[in-house]
Amino acid sequence: MVEASAWAEPAATGSPKAQTEAAVISALRALEVEQRGLSTLRDAVAGDLGRALAAVVEIILKARGRVVVTGIGKSGHVARKIAATFASTGTASMFIHPAEASHGDLGMVTRDDVVLALSWSGETVELRDIIHYAGRYGIPLIAMTAAPASALARAAGASMILPKVDEACPHNLAPTTSTLMQLALGDALAVALLERRGFTASHFQQFHPGGKLGAALLKVAAVMRADDLPVVTPAAGMKDVLVAMSAGRLGCALVVHDGRLEGIITDGDLRRYIDDDLLQRRPREIMTAALRHVGPDVLASAALDLMNAGPRPVSVMPVLHHDRVVGILHLHHLVAAGLS
């Protein structure tokens, strides 16, 4: 057990303002060091590291199983995130803790899998068993390390060698810049894989059905009303319009002729003509002809942006497919889906 006195007490010198300024300076210095690290990584990917990454993409695409990502300590935390990103973007993946692997979890790794091992030094003792296991059963081993001559790099069939950089820690000890670079390279690899697989927003929605993100990836067809639409013809009387609007409970009626949309009548239109012989008018006299509409295959989030666009947002839009009315989208539908 470490005694509390082993840690240095925080300096209490200076005014609160001075202490705030010192904290900001420290934070900015750390971000500048990490920014230089990412710039160095980018330059490396533009060269040899990029060619190594491309080779890794091919290895993973040829695998019939999963990408088993492993690492310990801070590299382990990054490895968990990389595995999660792979899994959510079309590359089947899982994280295995190297210590648990040595106590039975190696049974989760099959000959069809690929192992991606993270270790900045490449000499992490805890990775020994999973490295030997991969070699014994001919499982492709990919290294992400900063040490090209390390045990991990020598054992791997493919290595992504990260450039050496300074840590943001003022003592150059705490993993900061190094873990950021591991994370960034993992993201770059995931993006390269998803683009090679032709992974689309629709595929992404399948893996993210819940929460705000899942709602944002829904298509208009999934939230619009497609049945019992409040539709009237141009020749209809205003009583028919009022009945349709009341039955539809969407605050509007669509004016349709031969399946094609001519305009929309809203509660606001009725109010504007309420004292001007409203019941004697025809739909074309009070409808809005130039109106916003959306297609059923458009993302619901994009439809919401369209409804909110301009100086006069709207709460309801017709849904058209090949110029034919197939539904109505109301703001309430988007709210119910968790979008607004």
C-alpha cells in the first residue's frame, strides 16, 4: 500500500487566477504535444506505415472469422475501443484480455480469426501466451507497436510500426500521445475496412438501432404515416376538406389529382380564409402549391433538417415516390422516434 505522503501535495501558491492560467497552459502544452504526435502519425501513414496498413486490410478481409484485439494496461483500453469500432462498422471483432486468455479464453480464438495485438514496447510479457497460441495454430498475428525489433513485431506476420514521439506527460512517462496514436491508427484501419466493404449508413443503422444515433439513421419510410391519409381532390368542397383534416389528425389535408400532389391545406390556411367565404371555396384557392416534400428513402434526420430549414419551418411534409403520394411525415412522428 502506498502511503498518502508518497504523493506530492498540490502547490497552493499564487492567486486563483494564476492557478487557473497555469492549468490552461499545462493543458495547451499537452494538446500541442499530442497534435505533433498525430501529425507525425499522418506523415508515417503517407509512407511505409500506410503500406503496412493496406496489407493489414487485406489480411482482415480474407479472414473468415473475427478480429481478436488484445493488449494490456493503457494499450488494453485502446484495444477494447478498436474492437468495438470494428464491430460497429462491419468487421466482426472482439477483445480478449491477455491475462484471461492465458486462463482459458484462448479457447475463444479459432483458426479462422486474426489476432491484432497492441503493445507500444512490443515486449509486453502478458501477450506471450496469445502470441505463441497464434503461431502454433497458424492464426494470422498483426502487431501494432513502436518497436520494429521487438518480440511482438518479430512474431507477427504483419506489423504496423508507430513512430516514436514524446508523451504529453511532462516526465515523458504516462502513456498519452502514444495511446492517442494507437487509437487514431485503429480508427484509420476501421475506416479503411468499412470503405472496402462498402459499409453504408443503412448497414450502420442495423448495428445501432437504439438511442439518438439509431433514430437519426432511420429512413422516412420507417416513421411516416402511410395509411388513412387525409387526401382530397381539387374538386372537393371545403366540408370534405374539414372532415379529412379532422379524421387525419395531422393538421393538414393533401390535395391530390390522379395520384399526384397539387398542394397542401393546413390549419393555418383555414384560419387565413375563415372570414372570407371559406365554405364556398375550392381546395386550389387556399392550398399551398409550392411546398416542401421528401422521399421515403431519405434519412429521417435529413427530413427534420428540411422541415426546420429557412425562415418558416414546417411541421408536416408530404412523402413522394416518383411524384406519387405515399405518406405524410409530421414533426410528431420524428419526436416519437427520438429525433427531436
